[in-house]
Amino acid sequence: MFADEQRAAGAALGFALGMARSHLVGGRTAILYLELVSEVQEVGMPYAHGLASYGIDPGQLVIGRAANPALLFWAIEEAIACRSVAAVIADLAACNRGLDFTTSRRLSLRAAAAGTSALLLRYGREREASSAQLRWRVRPAPSRADPYDQSAPGRPRFLVDIEKRRLGGGRPAPDDTTLIVDWTGHGFVAAQNRRQPAAPHRWRTAPSRPQPATLGDRLSEAS
């Protein structure tokens, strides 16, 4: 999962946690979140109280910090093979040379054999060769208004571009897809499916005097 800028890290992590939650079934009751020790201050870490909105008990999230990329990739492989792990999320702030096609191929094969998922969070616009079955570009999107309080923000909404998707047999999908998805508390729901990115919203001229709260309601629904 890619975020073009570091400031979109919250959206990328939120989308990854939502995807990981869907794998919490049966005996797979843990999600492993990995990061490099040198990137802790830049990347941060998941907020325990915020996990409840994704239906994740904070006790189900295991946080690990690796001293170097080699140890981090080793931890991913070992965690994928664990039958209690539903998904592994690795947060990498910098483009790392250790994550080449061979490494991604090894992780993909291990994940397919174990029946779990490895989600790599990346930042920037560069894309290296990868054997991943899916590659997402994630951005935050303005949420709808809360149905019970029009002045309050609605549920999280994400703008997701599927940049790479492989069908059965490793065949590439015919085209890319852009989705707007809402988080419902139980999973993602497509709010809109389109081929082209949304046109930029044209903001009105700033008012010269205080405006009623209804202005904020209208702006909160803009997309």
C-alpha cells in the first residue's frame, strides 16, 4: 500500500488495519505490526484506543521493532508462517533497497502457502518491481456527514487506486480501478466506483463575515 506523502500515513495505516481485521477469523487472532527502530519517530505507531473503531481489540495487535531491514523481513516471513497470525503489517517510511523483487517474491509465496496476508506500507511516488498480487495507492477522502449529527464528521472514507492486480494464474488485470470506500465498523463498503479520479472541488470565495454552521455541513460533504 502506497501513500504519496507522509501526511497520508494515517489513511494508509487505517486502510491496512481495516483489511487486516477481515482476516481475524477462526484461530487467527493476532495482527503483527512491524517497523524499524530508526523510523519510530517518523512513522509513529497505532493508537490503541482508536483500534476499537475498527473492531480490533488492542490486545490482538502485537507491535515489533526491528534493528535493520534484514531482521524486519525475516520477522515478516516467520510471522506469516504462524497459524495464530491473521495478517502482518510492515510500515516502511523510506524506500529500502533490501525490498527487491526476490524478497517480495519470497514473501508472496510464503503468504500464499500459509493462507495469510502481508501488507507493506510504503511512502512516495516511486514504484519498484514487485511480485505482490495487489498494489494500492491510498489517500484520505472527505467523509459524509454523520446521519445523527450533521455538524459532526462522518465515518472514515478512503480514496483507493488499485494500481496493480493479478488474476488467477498470475495474469494481470486489464485495467486499473479507483474506489471510494467507507468504513462501516464491520468492513469496507464501496461508496463509488469510477475509472477516472474525482475532479478537484471548487471552493467558494471565503465569506467576509461569520457564517452559520450549515456552511460547515456542506463543506463536510464535498468530495
